[in-house]
Amino acid sequence: MNKSVRVACLQMNSTASVMQNLDFVEQSVCQAKDKGVQLLLLPENFAQMPKTSAGLHIEDTTTTVVQNFLADLSQKTKLHIVAGSIPIKSPGNTQPYTRSIVFDDDGEQSARYDKIHLFDVSLGNGESYRESATYKAGEVAEGECFDLVQCHGLTLGLSICYDLRFPEMYRKLAYQGAQLVTVPAAFTFATGQKHWEVLLRARAIENQIFVMAAGQVGKHENGRQTWGNSMIIDPWGEVVSQFAPLSLDTGLVIADINAAQLTKIRSEFPVLEHSRL
């Protein structure tokens, strides 16, 4: 039987100060290490929720403050750390990608994913978001595979926030072999209270995968309010660990997961084999 893996999601209320946020991440990673965590997911925009887009901390090949920090931290603690999202600009691009990066326990970047679905919406309550005004969308060509990485016997796939509303992406990850998918997020309060848990559990159930979802929570300096409710879900759709809805707590959500459960469910209830589309 496969061994259990202890995983954790970090719920944060990130500020406009990169150093303040990284201090909180470091404290939380050390706590996770003390609790036996082997894989830790950070939320979207963990390093900064800026007051305005003009103050956004963007990294590239020469500015690597956040990336170097996480590489050193993962190597020091021997944890796999999934950096929920970091704004990273590639040569030739005027806008940064929203990039999720896996740092392995040697401090190396072992996988990455650039967010392909950007949050350009106008909500009925007057809130409006235009993520494409700041970020460049990632691209996945037809037939191209997403980055997957092995982590303590589990095959890990990556997604970010708004991706959650596109089930075809998670089905593709499952067909490619993903057993666990991460969902770092900064879900709005209005959409979170209606859709967050429903969508997360649906993605877990229909693809028979573990889902880890780490969220931003509470009021931020830019006036935005995020939902929180970070959780870990098993392939049967059960929420095995979470911060309660409406809780403004920050910190760790921890659970032990085992690939044997996924194998058993897929054997007894072979949904992925039965698909005809």
C-alpha cells in the first residue's frame, strides 16, 4: 500500500508589502515542517496584494527575490513548496504571466504553469476585474501537455484560481496522469460564497483526483475582499480538512492523503475509462 503524504494549504491575508508577506510565509513553512508536512501550497498572489497595479512586484531573469527566497526555504526545510502565483515577465513580453512554480526539496524549480484563463468579469454587485489589463495569458497548444511533477509518490498538476471554472482543463490533467491538483486562489467574496466549494468538489469528483485549494482571505489594502475557505478534498469529493466559510483565520490546513484511495475509487468506479467525448 502506498504511504500517506502529509499536505497543507496556507491561507493568507496578503498585504502590499512583499517582505511582510514573505516573513509570514517563512514562519508558516517552519510550522508546517514541525507538523510533518511534505508538500505545501501557497495562495495566489501570496507575495503581494498591491494597492494598485502600478505597485506590482514583477520578477524576471534578473529580479528573483521571491523565487530565490522560496528556493532557499524549500531546500532548508526539505519541503516541496508550490508557489501559488508569482508575476513573472519573460523576454519580449510587456506584461507578466501569473506563474505557479513547484520548488522541490532541493530548492529546484521542478514544474511551472502560466495561468491560461484570466479573470475579466463584471459582477452584478458593481465589482469589475480586468486581469488581462495587467497580465499576459499563458498558452497551451492543442495536444501540448501540462507540466506534471512527482511528489512523494503522487503525480501533481497545477492550476490557478479562475481556471477552476473550466472543467476541460482538469479532465486533461487527469488524463495526463495527475492524481493531485493545486488551486491557489484569490476568489472574490461574492463568487466564493456561492461557487467555491461546489466547483472544487466537482473537479475532484468528476476527475477522481485530490484537490488542494489555498485562498486569500479578508479585506486587502486595495479594497478587495477575498473568500478564503481553504480546503483539501479527496477523490470521492469529501472535504477532509478546511477553514470554515466566513472564517478570517490565516494559517495552515493540513491533511494526510494516500494515492491508494484514488486507485481504489478509480478501480471500483472507472469514470475516466467510461468517457465517450
